[in-house]
Amino acid sequence: MEPVTNMSNEVHPKATTEPHIVTEEVIAAGKWVKLEKTTYVDPAGNTRLWETVKRTTRQANTEADGVGIIALLKRTLHKDCVVMVKQFRPPLGSYSLEFPAGLIDEGESAEVAALRELKEETGYKGEVVGVTPVTSLDPGLSNCTTQIVMVNINGDDHDNIHPTQQLEFVEVILVPLDEFQGKIHELMKKDKIVVDAKVYIYAMGMAQAFFKPRELPILKQ
């Protein structure tokens, strides 16, 4: 998104100013999100306006709004699979293929939130094996942040043989790790779904790691 307007008539291309926020004014607010008019000073010293979307649900004592979960299902005599979810997303007007994810509730750590959301969305119980720092989701639009939590699932465990979801309209899809990018492409063509950018970047990384670990990827034009 480009800045809405430049409030200064003077431009100083050689000026070096530490960019900073001046004011944040709420334009509209709903239950889950709000739209703000952000006045800020850019590195050239110009005062500008930006339209910013923020969640209203971020809990105290945390910098992350929610978690994304990369859950790896491990079963005897089966390929390791990434646990994915498919659900209808109203902003897209389409189904989306995503990692399980959700907001962090009051008093939760990223690890606790991830295991709760994984159980609710997929029925699986897992073990946290890694957590990323706080990362941004769409910094040109919003201050929304997330932590990606890596989880291993023992598919031979009794609770995970026939997992029971708690959410009605989420479809669980298991994608083999060593075929991840190819299977993602098949789902895109077959079901005409939108793939979350985080998922596709992960797929590219897996393809690179499995098949060309010493080569840089060449993207088709």
C-alpha cells in the first residue's frame, strides 16, 4: 500500500530522519479489527498518512496476535505428512489451504495456544519442538503478528489414530512432506483453492531441501 498522502510541501531527499509514528486515529472499529489513520514521519522528514488495520484482540504481555502451526504427523510404515486445513475464508470468497492457526488467548503462551488450536482444528495431540520469534504477517497493511510453532505428532498414539475435530467447517488434509510442493499444486488445480503464502513458501523450501539442496532455485518467468 502506498502512503495516502504527503502532508508536507517540502521534500528533502538527502535528509536523514528516524521514521516514527506521530498519531494513530481510529476511523472504524468492529469486534475483531479496527481501521486507523496513522500519521508518521518518513526518513526524509516528510509527514505522511497511512491506513492501518489492527486486531482488537491482542492480549496483554504478548507481542503476537496468534500462532501458525507446522505440524508433522509421524506414523509407522507411512510417509511423514504435514497437517493442513482447508476452510472457507470470507475475505477471499474462496476456500483457503493453510497451516492450522489461531489467536492467542489470555494467559496463554505461543506453545499452549498452538497445541489448543491444533486439537480444535484437527483433533491431533502433539509435542512442541520449536517456536519462532514474533514475525509480521502483512506489514504494509497491518501490525498483525504471529509466531510459528513446530509440532511433532505421534500418529501411532491411541489419541491420534482416529482424531476428533472440535470445529465443524474445517477439513483436515495430510500432505506428504517429500511431495509437498507437487501435492499443493494438485490441490490448487483440483479444488481451485487459494494457498496461504506461508504454506507456499514452506513448499518451495521443502522442494529445495529435498531435491536441490546445493542449487539456488530458478523461478519460471
